[in-house]
Amino acid sequence: MDSSTQTPADQTQPSGPLFDISFPKAFGELNTFAKFKEQPADFFVQEVLETEFAGTGEHVYLFIEKVGQNTHWVQKELAKFCGVNSSDIGVAGLKDRNAITQQWFSIYLPKNQDKNWSEFNSEFWTVKDVRTHTQKLRKGSHTKNYFRILLREPSFVNSTNDANLSNLTSLQEILDSKLQKIQSAGVPNYYGAQRFGHDANNLSLAKDWFEAGKKIKNRTLKGLVLSAARSYLFNTVLAKRVLEGNWNKLVDGDIADPTNTQFPTGPLWGRGRLATDSLAKTLEQQALETFSVWIDALEHQGLSQERRPLVCLPEEMTWSWQEQNLEICFSLKPGEFATSVLGELLRVVEPEHRDY
């Protein structure tokens, strides 16, 4: 597998307010770009929940389509509408704000389930389905997310400097070839930029906490920062494997992905020893050798070591050209990022908005 010559994310203890969260590409440098999220309909996400609903119980499940709204805001508005606490509203996962998304919400309503749910509809969201069940919807309980993405007017980055790059057929052939590689080999299973907060600010907070002792009092923020730090260390290990050219194949001492045993896993740091051995363990230790302070801090927060697949293999993947636009459809497992798939294909240019 060809590896990019791009250097990995800075593996020394980063300084300054921002972190570099651009990680090496598995299929070479990106010489094309496209407009993304020009309209909410350009990014459609549907949450798939393969639950056999009981038809009775104290929890009402709503399948809601929302436009340009984040999950937390709809969760808050739903709690207000039902007269319950936000903690009584369950979600399986968070969905992008700048999109059209369909996802499930559960509400604990033991005494008052006979609501007219159409009254909750607004110009920004619509209740599409209503079910009842015996249990609250839990984080990560969905089966997959289905994506339909429209990339507008893909172009070569240096098209003005090279007459050969202005040929649309050439561009389509290059992107089709990359899509075929992604379809068959998958992509590095990096955590997406949204995991690290706006401008990677959660990593700056982690640095201040772990290295300067600036503790975080807010419990929710503390959890986000720990998650961001853990994810950054995982991405750093994966970046090392991408540069070594073995991110999607087992080496001596690897721990295989239990759901796809041909692919390796990487560490989500916490207490306990690395599960790997031999070459795999050496690669992980080399990638994180300058992060001893972070590793120690994560262990002292009571987190246990876990493993995460190094490979994200999109399912049900199709694509088609619509004049000068490219539409891509695929499904991902919970915890996998569509931005990691797009990040191997081309650069995306989004309008100015804040997602995080």
C-alpha cells in the first residue's frame, strides 16, 4: 500500500493553543478538492437502529428528522416539550449540525404517553415515527449510520498550473480509482476533527491539565477532554502505522479486530499493560514515547485499556457523477467518521460555520 510522504501529527508535546490534527494519508497526497455542506441536503445521515420494539413500556421512541440543528439542542427542546429533565432523553449518538439527519430519541414517560407528537414539529425538525419500548435508548446502541454525501464541483488543486489537470475525465478517473481503493481496502480509522473540539481546543485543555496541573471542574467538559486526549493518542499510533505501510494488515504481536480478523487494532489508553507484543508493541511504544505525561494522566483517571480497529471499511458503498458533482453513499459502524472516509479522497471546502 502506498504511503503518503506527509509527516505525521507532531509527536512531541505540542505547544501553543492549537494542535495539528492532520494525519498521514494512506493513498497519497490529496491533489483534488470539492465544496462540501453548501446546503444541509449535501450531507444526509440516517441512524439505523435494529431494535425489536416491545410496543409497550415506559419509554417513547421518536425518529426525528432535523435540518441544521445539533442533537443536544433537539434533546433540550424535546425535554422542555415533555416536561422532563434532559437526562430522561436518550440518544444513541450525536449527529452533525450542518446536515439533514434522522435519528432516534427516547423519552421516559411512565404516566403520560398520549401526546400529539406532531405538535413538537417545527421548521427545523419533524417526528417521522413513534414507538414504545421497555428500555431507554443508550449511547452506541445503533447498528450503523447511513450517509449520502454530495461533493460539489470537484477540481484539481493546481489546475491553473497544469493544462493536463483541467480535463474533467482525468479528474473523474482519479477519484473513481481512489473510491475503488477505499471500497476494497478501507481507510485509516482516525477519529474525526469533531472529537477534538473547535480548533482542537479540547487538546489544549488536556495539555494544560496534564502538564500544568490546571484541573477541569466541569464534569461534562472533563469527560470530553479525556476522550479527546485518548483519541489523539490513538490517532498518533495509527499515523505511525500508516507511515510504516502496515495500518491495514497484521504484523507480529498484533491484536486483531474481533469483527474482522484480517485487520489490526490500536490502543485506547488507560490502566493496564499494552495487549500487543513483538513488532506491534514496539510500534505503539515508539509512536507514544514522547507522551509519557499524558499516558500517566489517563491511567490515573481510572480509564481501562481498550482496543479500537485501525481500519474503517465502509459498507454499502456506491457513487455516481451528477454532471460536475459527485454523490457518495455508504454505511459506517458507530464510532466511525465519515470525515475519515472523505479525508482519503479529497480536500473539502466548507462554508464558515462552527460545528462543535
